[in-house]
Amino acid sequence: MEPILAVKNLSMNFGGLRALDRLDLDVNQGEIVALIGPNGAGKTTFFNCITGIYTPTEGDILITPPRNSVQRINGLKPNTITELGMARTFQNIRLFPKMTVLENVMIGRHCRLSAGILGAVFQGKKVRKEEERAVTDSYAVLEKIGLAQFVNDLAMNLPYGAQRRLEIARALATEPFLLLLDEPAAGMNPQETQELNELIVRIRDTEKISILLIEHDMKLVMSLSDRIFVMDYGKKIAQGAPREIKSNPVVIKAYLGEEFHA
Amino acid sequence: MSWDYFIELFLGGLTRGSIYALIALGYTMVYGIIELINFAHGEIYMIGAFTALIIASVLSLFGMHQLVVLVLAVVLAVVYACAYGFTVEKIAYKPLRKAPRLSVLISAIGMSLFLQNYVLLAQTSDFLPFPKLIPDFEFWEPYSHIISSQELTIIATTVVVMILLTFLIKFTTIGKAMRATAQDKIMAALVGIDVNHIISITFIVGSATAAIGGVLIASHIGQINFFIGFIAGIKAFVAAVLGGIGSIPGAVLGSLVLGWTESFFTGYISSDYEDVFAFLFLVFILIFRPAGILGRSQTQKV
């Protein structure tokens, strides 16, 4: 079977700086894959390239959505990529702070609605039906993620852990086949991290959504991932199962520096 | 200094304020979404008025009923102005989306001058008489000494437009997408919103309200020329800043406050200094509330 995401030979230059250097990475259906590496390795740049925020300098990003053929998505606009079925969250929380929790999730449903400006103005029967569906669907997502109690609160008033989960809920509302999480556990306490771990597994198992995550919490990465890719200075330096990565000397060197001799 | 006189000034200010509000909405919505002062916005208002004049003149030749002429003139002025607003954004602002903000501002000023001169050449530099499109309603006759049918229509139209707009922004999918885009453009795109599409819609909605304002005020005052967009645009811009630019209720409140300030100062002191009072008041408000009446000043993180 084709991998649902296949990145081949991807490079990204910012002027003279090469942030990504001929990177290869793939995610298969139903997998949880982690992308790790020291700070500044280019992990977030990689996410920005595959979600359409940056147009990569070279290489191919190929996706195979379920029941669809392979498609090259280099240089497509972010909203088009979301419509194709890849959703992401950010390292620093980027909710719409002045909208309610429900509205934040409904915005995610936006790309699955068909109504245009005329529909919005004249509020035909079909449009109203669609709006009602969007509310029910969004509420269902909130219940799944355990945020139903906050439904009418402003996003900015939520506790930190809940804001992080709301980002995931909003991403899920776009009905992705692949969910990209950028440091989902950043700033969480051990208990919240444990809950996040369970949530991610649940999303994969019950929603059949594959997951690619960037994370620094090694305990989480090791317990969660099927496979791990390791980056340093924009290059891939290792890939494999958690056990292999843990004992890989190249990885240890990248994390602990040149002077370290194991 | 009678009570009646006060009421008259109050209602006069309300009428002025309503017109300013219809124009100020376009400024504040565009600013809310792309942080640009769209200096060409006043010209869209002027073009709306000119379109209505042409349509009304043609239709009157056929001897149509006044109300039919009014409705058709407003509808076509709105369509025409929307097309201009949409095109101006595509030509003058969209290519500069990633440019520094000053470049876009210069582009806006250029567009404003271009449209003024285009109308000057295509039409005339003289003031043109504008037909009285809004009829004197018979049922309103007993009260017309307090407020004329024209003024009543202007105020009522503004109220209806405000309600529709509030509904659009608060409760529809498009409205949610607009708010989301205003708060975080990149994130909006990442949840599947076509940001360029939303920006276009914002320009179209703003142009539509400006065109409605253009037709109403032209019919009220009775004459137009190519330059009316400039002063009306500046006043509405002042109103938007006064209320807190980027905020829609702020734009309405700022417009009303400006309308009343002008009306009361000219009524009780002197009409020679109408603009002086308006701008003095702006300075005064901005000293005490730099972000406008409803604006929230944000501390920049450094």
C-alpha cells in the first residue's frame, strides 16, 4: 500500500540558509510517527512546508488520501491542503481567542460546507440545515475531546491544557486523514501529558486518523510512536522503531554534543 | 435655545452620523482584516452616487415611479460599487499582500487619486444636480416638521443595514470566517478558510454599504461631484478612528458621536467651524483614549 504521506528529497532554503536538506519521510495509514531533533533542527519548518505555509525549494510532497490517488501538493495554498485532509496544530497555541470554543471548532467545519456569500446572506433552507449540522458535528467533536463543558466559553478563558486540546479538536473538525501535531505536550504537567497520550491513541484507533507529531517529551514519544524520524541541522540522521532510536549512537551524539563519547 | 431646536439638532446629527456610519463600516472592516486604511473607500462611495445619478436620469426618462427608480438606482449602485471595491482590492492591494504596510498605504492613496481623476475625466468637474429620489411619504406628513421623510429613510436604512451586518458577522459561516481571518490569517488558512476569498468579500460588503450611503446622501443634499468622496471619506475615517478602528460597534458609535458633535457645535456656536469642531473633538478623544472609544489599547510584547 502507498504511504499516505511521502516526502522525497525535500529541501528548503531561506536565502543562503538551508533549513531542510534533502529530507525523506513517510507515514503509513494508521501509524503514529514522531519527528524529533534538537532545537533548530528544522522540524517546524518541515511542518510549514508540508502544510503550504512555505513553498519548498526542491523535492516532492506526495499524499494519498483514502479512496484517492497520489497527489503532489508542493506549493498549494494552506486552505487547499486542509481541504485535501491534512490538519495541524501549533507549538504556541493559535486559537481564535475572541471566539467561543464552539465557534473555534465550527470554523474547522468551514471547509466542509458548501454555502457561499449569497447563501449566507439569504439563509436558504439548505444553508440553515448545513449550519445546524455544523453545530451538532462540532459539539460531537468537543464531547469526544472532553471539552463539552466549555462549549460557550471564550477560547482565551480556557485553562492551558484545555486550550491545547481545543487546538486538536479544531483540527479534527476539518476531517483530516493525517493530523500533524507540533509539540502537543509543551508546557503540560505529567498528568496532562498522560491524558494527551491516551487522547492521541484514541484518535488513531477510533477515528482512523494517522498522526505525525513533533515532540520533545521523550517519554511520550517512546511510548506513543510506531516509528521515529530524527533530524539535525535540516538533515535526517536516523529513522526506526523507538527501541532502535534510543540506542542509536548518532542520535545520542546529536542530542548531547560532539564531546560525548558513549 | 428651545427644546425643539435641541431635538432638531439631535436628529440632524443622527442623520449625519448614520451616513458616516455606512461609510465608516467599510474602513473599519477592511482595517480589521488586513490592517490597511483603504483610502480609496471614499471614492467607492462617490462612484456609487454617480452610478445612481446615471441610472436615475435614464429611468426617469421612461417616466417610472419614483420608488421604482429609487430601488433600481440603489441596487445598481451597490452592484457597481461592489465591482469597483472588488477590483481595487485585486489590482492595488492583493499583489502587495506581503509588502511592507506603507507600500500598500501608498497604493491606496494612488488608487484614490486615480478614481477621482477618472470620474473627473469621464464625467465633469462641475457639481451635478442629483434628483430627489426619496419621496415625501404622506403618512409622515404630520411629523415632517420634526424630521423629514428623507432623514427618516436615511436613519431607518442605516439601522436595517446594521442589523443585517451584525447578523452576517455574528451568526453566519462567512461571518465566522471573517472574524477568524481578522484574528489570525495563517491559522484561518490552516483550518481551510480561503483567506483571499474572505478579503474580497469584506471589500464587497464594505463597498455595498458605502454605495447605499452615497445614494442616500446625494439624494438628501441634491448635488454631487467627483470630489465628494474625499471629504466624506475623511470624515468617516475620523469616525472609525474615534470609535476604535477595527471595531464595528465602534465605527457606528464613533459616527454618531461625530454627527452629533458637528450638529450641536454648528447649531449652537457657528456653522463656519463645522470641520474644525469635528477634528478638535477627535484630537480631544485621542488624548484620553488613544485607541478610540471602544478600542482596546494593546501592550506590544517586546
